[in-house]
Amino acid sequence: MAQEKLIKNIVIVHGQYLDASGWKGVYSILTKKGYHVTLVQNPLTSLKDDVEATNHILESQDGPTILVGHAWGGTVITEAGVHPKVEGLVYVTGFVPDIGETTWKLARSFPTLPEMRTEAPDTGGYIFYDRSSFRVGATGELSKEDADFLNASQLPIYKDCFGTPVTNAAWRTKPSYGIVTINDRAINPDLQKSMYKNAKMKTTELKGGYLVYISQPQAVADVIIASITKKINSFL
């Protein structure tokens, strides 16, 4: 009987509009449990660039790794997750495209919620979340002070990222888990459920929104740990 691999490495890929620093709460919980956690600061300049940034971090891991992606980061880990060190994937409100599919196609397959509004691409081609709807759409669970800071420090995404099709779908060959945020106003929860069901993922529903990893770091950390211990049993 083959011995089960011991997984101690966790790599986290942030989504659009916010960098990796918001994952501090999850990071602290996981590291106190003895896990080695690394966060990718992907540039959001292209799918290729973000996958390369993720692969660079994966190469530095000393063994089997769980790869976590939030929102757009789900598209990134779908492509990068074929890396041989990746043993499993965790999607936190993450997009789950199939081979040849784009993030735009997925996002438009369900109604866009009224709070999800983006600004037109700026002169450089970068997209910000609409400043006036950012708090209610993306940060409804957080204090006004925290929401205002995150709004002011938005990390925009280049417009062509969403229209680039993936060439790999790691979830087809590796154990994958999804977190559905049922109060999400940025990514339709019905879209999340549909993507995870299509990928036959084990899923966990949390009563949170788009930034559940900030508002409920323990719950998100618990799912990541459960993906390693294989104690997630729920299905959509």
C-alpha cells in the first residue's frame, strides 16, 4: 500500500483588485499549525505572467504543496496547478475555467449582481472595481475604515487577463475543493456553485462575502487544512 504524502507547504494566489497582504489572518493560523505558507504577489498583468509568478514560488517549495486561489486566482491555479509539486487545489470564490475557456465567459454565464461594477479600463488598459460600489460589493463584512483602505489600495488587473483562455485544467486531475461564499455580491454564489459542481469538487459553504478570507480567516484556514487531511465530505 502506497504511503500517503506528507503535505506541509501551502501556496496562496490572490485575486483581482487586492494583493496578498489581506491573507495575513489565514497565514497566521496556518503557520501556527506548523504549515509552511507562501503568498504569491502575482502582477495581474496577464494570465501568463501570473502563472509564471506562481510557478516561481512553487519551484521553491521543498515538497508536496496545496495551491489556493481566490477569485481570479482560481483561474491562475487552474493553469499553474499542473505543476508536479501541487497535490491539491482550493478555490476560495475562485473561477474554475475548463481548457479553452476564459474567465469572462464564466463570469457572464450567470447574471452579474448589481453591486459588481467595474470602471472602464484606464489609459493603460487596467481595470479597477468601481470605487463607489466597492464597499457594498466587495467589503460588506468589514468595517468602513478597513473597506476604505482596501478601496484606496486597489491593485487593478489588466483587461486582457479575463479574455485569455486557459490551456490546462489542473482540477481535472488533482483533488480540488471549493469555498462558496453565499453572501458574495462580487461573484454570484450561483456561479460559484455551478463551477464547483461542474468540476465535481467537494465544497464548503460559508456565510460570507467576497473577502471571506479577511472576515473569517479561521473558517478559510479550516477548509485548507481539511483539504490536506481529506476530511471534507460535503458536495453540492
